[in-house]
Amino acid sequence: MLHFPRQPTIKSLILPIESLVIEGSLCPVTQGPFAGFLLKFKNDGVIDRSHPYVDSVRYAWRLKHHDDPLVLERKVEENLLHDIRRFKDFDPLSETEIPVRLKADGQFEILDGHHRVVMAWCSGQKTLRVAVKYVSPAWMALENELLRVSKTRFLYQQIEHPWFLDWQVMRSSTDHRAAAIMNFLSSLDGIIPTKVHYDIGCCTGHLARCLKRAGLAVLGIDNREEHIRIADYLNIIFGVNIPFYLHDDFLSLLDDDIYDHIGSISCLSVLHHWLATGQDERYRDAVEKMASKCWVLFIDQVNEEQQFITRKQTNIPLNADGYERWLRDVIGCRSVCHLGTHEWGRPLFAASLKMDF
């Protein structure tokens, strides 16, 4: 057992107990043999001597030269009764922070007190406050890069990890939009011939990773080098394999697709900047090109309350009903579905030139 009494706490977090892993193992504490033993005792009220945890206790005492079978079993009995007594008397709310370290793969590994963590979970507690004592150099490098880009603890797009819970996030509704997109695509499962998805304006890749984990083959495109660099870094940390491309003209990248293999495209919070400078024709051409290159286009629109774009700057509708009609009448979409209002009151749409839904 490791103890680190002099190490300062880098950060305190409240984490799901099931997300903590046992020291020196990839096994979550809730799946370890000690957890299984305590849960079985809690349910049955009897000591299961055939349980793997009992075998591990017996093996440990055998290493201490208790070769006499009677002495060995007495020691095992004393050990089990001690563990059960501790479990019965355990008060999870009175426990201090559990020291952990943040590993390169993003997991929180318990440094000391994993028995207490198991007993807290077996007692019905779902979360636990931990004290992060060490952070992998990989995560420190990521944090330093983010600070270099933003100068403050600010994320333009969220990063799906507790380490960044205390960072300010500008675009915080990505999870909701990812869920809306996946729910819609699930309703078309088997109809769209390909699951290849292009995320245009992918930023640091949060939406792309959400869609990748949901089963799509995702490609991310962005025009900012620092976004792609961070997205590639998070690829390694989270163990996902998403191609991210730095490209100033995403439309030319779509032209390179001569095999019509794109199932869906998302272009969220990207094109409205053209409306603010009166580039209606450029906006329309981009929407037409994206819609023609996929089976389903997911696109959002700003709303009239966002004052940086006004009707004096654009003739394209800035409200949900008007924009839906514009997609049908001007772009020529056969189908348009309003998927709800998300970030900053912006409506999200699914639109298609090729299919009915």
C-alpha cells in the first residue's frame, strides 16, 4: 500500500466511484474481488468461503509461512471477520479525501484507501471526493497547450473529462446536440447506406468523439491549427481514432469525395459568420453543396435575439419557421426536421435533398 502524506493536493474532485481504478490494475474498484465478496455478504449475510477473495486471503497468509492447515484457516477466518466488521462499522460520509493520480489514459488510479472506496460503494454511496496528488505529464502538456491558446481556464468547446469541470466553457450544449443527431440517425438506421459522418467546424473534437463512440465513422474538419492540434492530442488520450483535418476551404474537401460515401454532415455554429458580413450567396452555395454531398445535413441557425446579426445584414431568415421554409424553398430540400432549440437559442435542423423523413 502506498502512502503520500506530504504530497499537496493539486485538485479536489467529486467522482463516480465506479470510475476509480485499483492501484496497479485496470480493474475498476467495483469489479474487484473484495467488492464482490462484500456485496455477496451484504446480500446473503454469510461468508462465502468459495469466493475468489477468500482464496486471495488464504494465499496471502500462506506466504506468511502458515503451513499448518488449521492455523492457516484460523488466520483466514480472523481476516474475513475483520473485513466484515470494518464494513459494518464503516461510515463513508466521515471519510477524508481519497488520494488518486490522473493517468495518461485519463483514468483516476487510487493511491491509498481502495478498501475504503469499495466499502463506500458497497454501502450504497455513488460518488466520492478525491484528492488528485499526481497528474500524468500527458495531461499537464494538454493543460499547458490549452492555457497557451486561451490564456485563461477557458474552453471554447467542452472536454469530456472531470479534470476540466472547473474550466469555463463557451459552447456547453454539444452533448445535447450530439444526442439529438444520434437519435435522429438511429431512426434512419438501415436507410442511409453509409455511416460516414463529416463534422465541419469540429473545433477540438467533442461532437466528433460523441458520434464516434455512438458508432459512426467520423472525420473532423476545422480551419484553426490549434483546434486540430488539441483534437489530435485528445485522440491519443481518449484512445479514439478520428481523422482531423486542417482545411481553410471545407467545400473543396467535399469536392474531393467522388464516391458519394458521406452519410451525414454536421455544420454547427460555423456559417452564421458569413451572414454577419452580408455574404448570403456564399452561405446559400455552401448549404447547397453540403446538402448535395450527403444523405442528411445537420445545420443550425442563429436567432433574432443575437444582435451581432440583424435583418439589415442578411435576407436569410433568422427564425426557426422561416429558416425551415428557406431550406425547403431555396435549397430544395425534400425533407426538413426541426430537432429542437439548443445552444444560445439556436434551432437545429436535419435536412435532406435525397430522402423523405
